[in-house]
Amino acid sequence: GQQVMQIPQYQHVQEGEDFTTYCNSSTTLSNIQWYKQRPGGHPVFLIQLVKSGEVKKQKRLTFQFGEAKKNSSLHITATQTTDVGTYFCAGDFGNEKLTFGTGTRLTIIP
Amino acid sequence: KAGVTQTPRYLIKTRGQQVTLSCSPISGHRSVSWYQQTPGQGLQFLFEYFSETQRNKGNFPGRFSGRQFSNSRSEMNVSTLELGDSALYLCASSRETGAGSGANVLTFGAGSRLTVL
């Protein structure tokens, strides 16, 4: 079936350190989206990547879409306590249904 | 504009009962999707409705059903509740389906937290 694998499942970092989460699909994606869910909250859309090799930045967050459109990453530079939460990628295989990765839970050690 | 509204926010049921959850999408959004979220399983897709028609369905038993009304509001029903159905049920709406156009970006509601005793 169409699955999106996401690693790591958990990540604990010292405040100020960098953080990266990765998503991988066995088949080509039409596009990929990223969402953030704060503790006790609901997923909130961050960004969508559509083009092969696309790189987008939002302040300290950098999103990449692989050349083959099978993988993606989210990198946070110099983490802050406000970055705490679970980050999900969601792949669109072109079948009008998003498939979510299992998420990476980020905790920050002050 | 108002966000996605889900009711009720919290509910407690006992095994064997049934439950109906409601979702009002963002005005103008035609697609409504439902997800089950549990600590161990992440976000599991239940089904998606567009223009009152179920377009996609996840791998859940027939006890899970849903529908969409002409005003795009949606309901999901779970019958014969089991302990394992305890979860956060999230509804999400999008403008319309269509890969690559941004139209399928999801806006989630706050969820309905169901506890089955």
C-alpha cells in the first residue's frame, strides 16, 4: 500500500540545537505537506511542497522535497521552546487522499 | 472566518453504545475528512466526503460510518463501541480536492475526544 515513513519517532534536543525530521515514500508523491501539532492541540498546516527539489523556508524552518519526489525533510535551526510538538508529513499520491507519516515528537530541554 | 467546528469536544460512552460526532467545515470548503488519532497509531484516515459522496475510505470496520449533508457539514457514527475506539477524532476540511493545487490543504478542528469505558 501507499505509506509514508517518518523518522525519528521522538527527538529530544537542548534548546538552541538543530532538529531534523525525515519522510520517505516508496512511490512518487504528487506533493507533500507538513503539519505541526502542539501538545493538547490539533494539527496545523505549515507548508506544501510540489516541485522536485523544492526548498522553502519559514524563518528558522527549512523544508525540502527530494529530486525524485519520494522524500522530504523539515529542519529547524536553533530550536526554541515554542517549537515543541509533533511534526507530521502528509503525502499526496495523487489519489485525493493525504497519507500521514507517524510523526516526530520534538521535546526541548531548556 | 470561522474555523472547523467539532462537537462534542469530549464524551464518555460505555462498550456497546454508539456515538455520533459532528463537524462543520470552513465556509466554502467542500471536502471533509475524518481521522482517528491514538498515541500509538498516529493519524489514521477514516473517510473523506466531497459533495455528499464518500470519495475515499480507510481501513476501518463497518462500525465506522459517516455522511455529509448538502451544506457540507458532516457526521461520523461509531456503533457497538469497543474499548479500542477510545481516541481523538479529528475532522478536517479543505477547499476541494485536486493534487498539487493547494486545494487539498487541510484545516483541522479541535477534535472530539471519545472515551469508551
